[in-house]
Amino acid sequence: MEKFVICGGKPLCGTVSASGAKNAALPILAASILADGIVTLYNIPRLSDVFSMCDILISLGCDLTFSDGEIITVNTKGLKNSEVSYQLAGRLRGSFLIMGPLLAKTGYVSISMPGGCPIGARPIDLHLKGLSALGAEIENRRGSVVAKAKKLSGAKIYLDFPSVGATENIMSAAALAEGTTVIENAAVEPEIVDLANFLCAMGAKISGAGTDTVKIEGVSALSPVQYSVISDRIEAGTYLVAAAATGGDVTVKNILPDYVKPLTAKMTEMGISVEIGEGSIRVNHRKPYHSVDVKTLPFPGFPTDMQAQMTTLLSLSEGIGIITETIFENRFMHASELARMGANIKVTGRSAVVEGKKALTGAKVKATDLRAGAALVIAGLAARGDTEISDIYHIDRGYMDMADKLRQLGAEIYREEEH
């Protein structure tokens, strides 16, 4: 087990590039098994969650090759297994994204219930509802979901909630189904668009991705392709918030500004200087900045994956801000850890009242999940004194080379073995 040790109080300055998006890479890796042959993927971040998905593909019989940089080739010729074990599925929530592609490719899939961060219930009922509408027979066997279908047929599917994972699973499965599938109340996140673009590059016929109605015309086969994954809007947002929290001057490159607009609009409302460039965003601001209210919503609303980082920023703002979490019911676990550093946060149900302070103080804290860990890193960078963050394996799930990137911006942050 490793920990981060941070000597805080130093403004971050410089330029950093966002890596490939984990939340785009996982469904695209899963959907790569739909092709007949070798798929080459670029801009794939080296993250533990990505490696876990790769292990699942290898367990299914695929041959994977990791090249220099962030390049992975997936050879599907050896695909022979349709079962994902508890040991593999339990390592990440995204493991369930293999279900739709595997069902469409082989007609059968057995997968244990997925793992991931303990941030609240993330039911798979909409995934199953969609696959069932396509013609799958689904049952639960001792904690595993088993689905089979002699063939998948197009259907009209309405999602009760615009679930990103369900939209991705249904879209991938429908790409090889007979006939036309229409997903209504579909998720509109950028990662949905990226998956659709990847599938279309392989020969799928998909329209409407990025809107609430997605139409998929099934095809008989998909071809190998080379494809580059979009950059990570949450990683980019995290570094922008870190710049503001430390009173620094940071430019984040390799990012589509429109994808980060829900965050940058809120930062501008706080009085923080945000400069939008072509493929880059700069935050150059000295304190103070004032509090605002934040409500998480599906895209294009404020992302739940930036809620914890924003909590840290509000802890250093002037005034009182209220954060309302509408996506996950257990996503304020970072509040008690931030309180160890002097933050004044009161959590009631799905809302947190954050009273800003002039400064936080370094302390020993624990990352309880991926984004909570990022929030604590930001707090440690801004705090007076030293901060130790344990359980940083959570952070490694979603941030590639975080300590190295922050050191390039002038931070004093190091990985050490926990004793």
C-alpha cells in the first residue's frame, strides 16, 4: 500500500495535458470484441481500471498488446470464453460494459455483479431492461447475471433514467442486432458520442449520439479499426480546480472546452479567471473567490465526478455554498476527511453546506473513493503544512501519473510506502 505525501501552500504554475478518458476507454475496450480481427486504440490511459478491463478481455481469449505510450491492440480472433469471473468483475464497475458486446458477439454471457467505488447504489436494471428488449433471456445465478440469445432484434427502448452505462451497453449490443433500435431518454455524455464514433468507424450505423434519442441500424459484422479515445474532461477539471485552490496559473491542454463547460461556467460564477483557448483552458487566479451553489446532474449539467473537487474549492471560498448531489446517495464521504483538515462542512441527506475558510491545514487523511481522493489531493496542495493521503489505489483508478504531472506544475507531492 502506498500513500501521497504533500507539502502544501505552493501555487501550481505551468502547463499540463489531459490523458485519455477512462470513462471513454472502458466501453470502447469492451466494444472492441465486436470486431473481427485487430483493433488498435490510441490515447488509452495507463490506469488500474483500464488494466482490469484488459484482464477481462484476456480471460475471454483476446490477445492484447501494449505499445509505447498509450496504445493497445486487441486481437479478437481467439475469443472463446463468455464468462467473467467474480475475481475480475469485482475489480471495477465498468466490468458490466462487456455484457452487451459479448452477448451480441457470442449469444451468451455470464458475469458476476460488478465492483467499483462505494459511492452509492448503481443498479444494473436499465442495462438488463435494454438487453431483454433486444431479445435476451436473462436470469440471476448465485450472484452472476446470465444472458443468452439466439439472435438480437432491434427494439424501441425507453430508459427511466439517462444511464450512461445502460446507453453504452444497449448501443454496443444493438450494433449487431437485426433491424433498428431506438434508445429514448439516452444519456448524452461525451463518452457516449465517443463510443458511437468508434462503433461507426468499425461500420456500425448510429445516429443521434449526444442527443436523448439514439438510433442504431444493426449490421451483420464490424471491421477492425484504428481509433483514438477522447481526452478526460474530469482529469482536466481536477487540475483546473487545483489551480484555483492554490492561487496558481495553470493551462490544461488536450481538452475540448465544451466538455468542461459545466465546470468552467461555475468557476467563472465564483469570480475565478478562466480563459478558454482552442483545445486548452487556463485558470490564472489569486484568491479570494466567492461561494456558489452546485447541483449535480447528468451532462450537460454539473458532473457528479467533479462534486468532491468542488467541495474542496468551496471550502476555501468566501461565504457559504450548498452542494446538492442528485446522482449518487453516498458521495459525501470526503466531507469528514476534509473536516480533518479544517473544512467546515455539514452534510444532510443529499446536500452539503460548505462554509469557506481562508486556509486548510495539512493532516493525515484517507481516500475513500476515486474522486474523494482527488479532492483530498487538491486540499493537500492548498493547505498549510504536510498532508498524508492513504489508500491512494482509489486515485490510481482514474488519474494517470498524477503525482508526476503535479510536480511538473511545481507541487511537492511524493508516493511513499505505508508502514
